[in-house]
Amino acid sequence: MRPTPPLSPLPVRTGPFGAESFEPPYTLTRPAGPQAPFLFASPHSGSLYPESMLEVLRVPVMDLRRTEDAFIEELFGSAPDAGASLLAARYGRSVADLNRDPRELDASMFDGPPPRACGMPTARVEAGLGCLPRVAAGGVEIYSRRLTPDEGEARLRHIHDAYHACLGDELAALRDIHGHAVLIDCHSMPSVQPGRRALADIVLGDRFGASCDPRLTSRAERAFRELGFSVARNAPYAGGYTTRRYGKPRRGVHALQIEINRGLYMDEHSVERLDRFDDVAGAIEVVISNLLDTALILPKV
């Protein structure tokens, strides 16, 4: 049975300034039976927002919800039944973007120094889409005031750091047990993007062959195509921070990013499932089974 995430944001418990208590930032579901060397992860499907954030919004919450990869953890919800683990973020990506380097920070967002050392400015940060996003859907500013350094550090520590600590530990354990580990990083993409032609149904990102064995990417492409989906590789998404950080095939860890066109399964304006949602989920269940078969052919360390 696939879990159903809350459609409305749920505030966390709050206390005195600086003492906000965060809810657990992720759920981890392991298979009940034998475990394959696969971890499916959904970093952007969370819909939880801290009360302290809701109090200083200058945009409707729905503008934040439209940036989520809504329901992706449901589409891949059959992974534990197939023998793989499923890691799903609970907080919205506007709270802390788990597919960004924690050094991708916009210093102008803070009333004081940034909570951590910033890396070199990137196009994403300059566009307001760093690890702590500054803008929502449509490029509109999220906040009515600057964040304090303590607020930024709390989000990084309790959400970003905690999620990646779990992700790294799970992959290391799978590699120790099986001799290799496979991360499938699960995302969705807007069906229409300014300045781009119609997107494929599925975009596979393996950082142009650097983050996983090519047989894994090929198996994924073939599985989706056989089910009638159009598939592109590495364009416009080649894989983000997560794929780059963990995808080390020579060290026995393979990482493949899968982007699913939102128009296939959801109303992007109202953030609601379409009638064909279950059909798409059923197709992905078949793809998961195909991907797990690659455990027999991937090299071990």
C-alpha cells in the first residue's frame, strides 16, 4: 500500500525563538524480506513547512507546493515490496533543497552572515534556487524579511544534514553487504518550461555516464520505452548534487536520476493526482522490477 502524504502543510511544534522543534525530516521504508542493493530516494516530494516559515511568507503556500515533486514517493511506493528501500523527504523543497550542495547559499537572504561558508556563486543561487531557496514558483520572493543565521543553520542541520547522513549510511551498508549499491534518485519535472520544446515523458540523468554503470541507464530506458513512454538522457537534467555526490561506480556505488513529467500523473496547478495516476504507478512498478534485475550484472568491489 502506498502512503498518502498530507495535501496541506503541517506545522512543526514551536517554542521560544531559536528553539523550534523539527519533525523527523524523512521516512525510510526497508523491505520486509530479502533486500536488494537498491535505495530509491525522493528528496523533493515533502509537503511539510515549519511554522516559523509560514509566519514570514509573502506568497501563498500553494506557490511553494507547486515547486514540490508531489506524490513521487507514492509513484515509487512499490519499491519495498520489490525488495528495495525507499527514502522520502518530508519537508518541502522550499524549506531546504536536499538536491543542492549545502554551500549553495545566498548570503543576501540573511540578517547577518550566512549560516555556513558559501561556495562559489552558481547560476542556481543567483536565480534564488540555492540550498535554502529564496524564490517560489514563478520566481516570486518567498520571505517578507531576511532569515537569521540561526534559522538557516537549523534547517541545514535538522533537514539537509540528517537526510544525507541517512542516505550515505544506507548506501554504505548496502555496498558492504552486496559488494555494490544503487541509488535511484526520483524526481518530477514541470511539463512546460519556458524556452524549451516539449519535454520527454522521462528524463534519465547519469551525468553523461559518470555516475553509474551504463547498463543501468540502458535497462531503465528500455523498460520505460517498452511501456510506451518517451525517454531522453541527460537533457535537460543530467543529475544534480545527489547524483554527483554518491555516484562513484569505481567505488561500487551507482546513482541514476529519474525525472517524470508531471503532466503524466498530476494537475500541476491544483497539485492533485489525475485519474491515470494509478496507471503510471503500475508502470513504474514494472520499471522497478526491471532495474532490480541489474543487480546480477553490475560489478562488485
